Amino acid sequence: MSVFERLRVGLRRTTDQLVGRFDRLVADGADASGVGAVAATTSIDTLDTLEELLIEADIGVSATTQLLAAVRDEAGNADLGTVVKRELLGLLEAAAPAPVTAFQPQPEFIRLPKRGRCPITGLTRSKLYDLISPNEGNGFKPPVKSVSLRKPGQTKGTRLIVLQSLLAYLRGEVAAFQQTIIEKGAGE
């Protein structure tokens, strides 16, 4: 199992644990009708537990404060899970990266580093090579495009990675991870 796959498995396990704890918090905060409505006077324990979960999820102090304020504001009016999801989605949308503009030029190709990490993505040479090489892990269809520059008659050359292809792959991985978080939260 590659380092990236181990990281993904570890993140998934952490996500499952956090989502499970959040689901229990919503269930424990449910009113007598079984609806997870935020109680008119949300208990300090519930707010403390929610704050702990958000900090452990590495949401950040500012976002945690904003989410807790929204829960207090919605007291008695909305489902706890719905309030938190709505606020989290709002934070994710607000944090979306700005599109690349003419003032932020990026190269069309990047060179496969001889050693170390890619200066743009931080990925190691071995991970980049896995992404551009046909292998069993990717069904012999590399997810990232690359070209090799060679002089006629030479077997070795310079490997160039199509940067937009690499960035599109990475954005897809991030989007898939975010979608799993949203789906786990929606399965309340």
C-alpha cells in the first residue's frame, strides 16, 4: 500500500470516527419527538462536545466560533445536524480557491524532479512518477498526462508533467474526499 493510500485510509478512519461522534451528539440532543432539533436552551455539554468535535476535525477556531454561534442562534428552530451542515458548506464555499488569473502565471509543464518534492504541489518524485506511469494501481491508464523529451536515438530524456492535468487530478481527489464527508454527514 502506497503512502498516499495509507493516508487516505487513515483520513477515512478519522472521518468515520468524527462523523460517528457527531451522529451520536445529534441523536443525544434529540427532543422527545425524536427530531434532533436544537433545544431552546442548548446544553453547555452539547456545545462543549460540538466544540471539541469541530476542533478535533481541524476546522479552526474562527470557523468553530461561527458554527457555535449559528447553533445558539437557531436554538429551538432547526435540526442541529442541518445547522452545522449548512454552516460548514457555507465555510467551504467561502474558502474555495480563487481562479488562476493572468496575474498568477503558471507553467504549462513542470519537470519531474530529480529528487525531493515538486515545488508546486509538494508531492514526492515517487508519487508523481506513480501518477504519470502506467501501472496496476491505475489500471495501466495514468491519471496525469506527461511527455518525454528525448534526442533521436536516446533511451533517456526529460520527463515533463502537464501541470493542468496534475492539478485537475488533485482537485478531483479533494472533491471526492469532501463529497464522502458530506455523504457521511447526510446519512444521519
